[in-house]
Amino acid sequence: MAQELGLSHDQGVCIDAEDPRLQETLRALRVETVVHTAGPFQGQDYTVARAAIDARCHYMDLADSRQFVTGIHVLDDHAKERGLTVTSGASSVPALSCAVVDRYLPEFQRLESIRIGISSGARAPGLATVRGVFSYGGKPIRTLQGGSWVTEYGWRNIERHQFPSPLGRRWLGTCDVPDLDVLPRRYPDARTVTFQAGFASGLGHLVVSGFAGLVQAGLIKSMTSLAAPLKRVSRWIEPLVSDKGGMFVTLEGMGRKGQVKRITWNLIAQQNHGPFIPCGASIVLATKIAEGVKMPTGAMPCTGLLTLGEYVEALKGLDLKEVVE
């Protein structure tokens, strides 16, 4: 990695996240901020975060695990005692999605619905991410709809969503992400909060949804074992699939003048630049800490710590375009 970044060999260090002496290693390296990207976070504990706090390091991660991100508060007292910022979910969800809602919230008298979706381009994310998102395939997921908590199933309940050009229509299915818990708490007027995701290959999405159906029916135990072979297949067909991906956040409710209001924010990524989008939050936050910007102390999901403008600016140089409808 050091060589890829054009750094000297001694600027790269191999660290075992499960090493019981991790905090000693961080102290010896005089690390100020730890950015934890070694997923999947589904099923992980807070070993790395605890080691960072013990070593008096600020900590952030790119977790998209609902339980992991919402549970980070167990470290709140420990982080506050050390005067540290500890945050989980510094990624597309919930950091970016929340920044979008915060940006447009002043235009609503009452925000009633938040719908979020992501469709990838041809290039599949890393194997850890694939394992993470496959872990809940066919498993029950609680979502807030119409003011009531209902049960859906991972990668099921598929529907077509119309993205702005050049993406067009893409298949999306239900996914389990921190936003489903974090956003209803942050925006209590919201009676509906949903999240869906999908793939550039329509056939590939239907295959994944089909396997999720087998899990839902109890015919197979889990989709996790399929992550590696399906990722290999995705790499083989990558030249045949669109290199464009996108994310949308649709907000609905009552506008400032009492009218029905709807805003859809889109971020369109081309040239397979979509997998870089989750890095934006950690870039912004690590830079703020390095520059001495005063940050909230304690342990919290990554919401309200950065603006949409800051997030997008951190991704400058990528082939990205915002479209507001």
C-alpha cells in the first residue's frame, strides 16, 4: 500500500486488528487518528475502537452494519473520559445520507418520509463489503413505514427505480443499514425510512434476490458463502456492465408554506468511481482533527459531524455529479 501511494517502504506498517497489544502498537507509532476499514463489520466487536481509545487516539470506521454503528454508544463514557472523538458509520450511510437530509431539512415544515437507495457500477466492492451485504440476504429486517415497524427481508421486495440519465432504471432490493435506526431517532417526524440497494447488472441483481429467497424459505442457511464466487463472476462480466452507479435520497413532507414537498438528491458516479464514495467522511473528519478543529467528544454514529458540501469536496477529482430533482 505504501508503494501504491508513492511513499517510502518504512511508511507502511502491518497491524493485526486482533492483536491484544494493538493499543501498545498505536502508542509506539504515535498515531493520532485511527480509521478502521477492515470489514465486514457485521459480527465484529469494538476491539479496535477500544484499543484506539486506550492509546488516546481518535477513531472512526466505515462500518455499514446496523448493529455495529448503533451500538457504538457503549464506548461513550470511555471516549469522553479521554476527550476523544469516536464515531462509527463514516461512510455513504449514515454519514453521507444524513448530511443530505440535514442540507434540505430547512425546506420542510415537517419531514415525513426518507427513502434512500444505492445502485453500484460494474466494479464490485471489496470481498469484505460483499460478505457484509450478503450476510442479511433473506433475513428479516425491521423498517419504519407509515409510522409502524414492519418486517421485510434482505435483498427481497425488489422494485425498479428511475435514476437520472445516464443511469436509467435499476433494480433495487431491501438492505439492512444503520440509517433504519439512526434516522428515525434523528428526525422524529419521519414516519417512513427505507433503504434499498442494487447492482448495475439487472440479471445479477435478480440472481442475488433469488438466492435471498432461498434463505427466506429456509432452503439454504446463509448467502455469505456465495460472496467469493459471485464476486469472481462479477469481475468476469465487468467489461459488459455499466461503469455508472448512483445514490439517491428522496425527502417528502410538508413545505414551509404548508404545501406538499418532495426533493430527490442524486449523486451519479461514472468510470467505476462509486466505490470511492464511502471514503469521503473519514477524509473530512481526519482532516478536521489534524487541523485542530474542535470536534464533539464521546462515541456516536457518524451523523451531524460534517456537511454535504464538505463530503462532496473531499471527493473532488472523481467523476461525480450531483442532480437535484
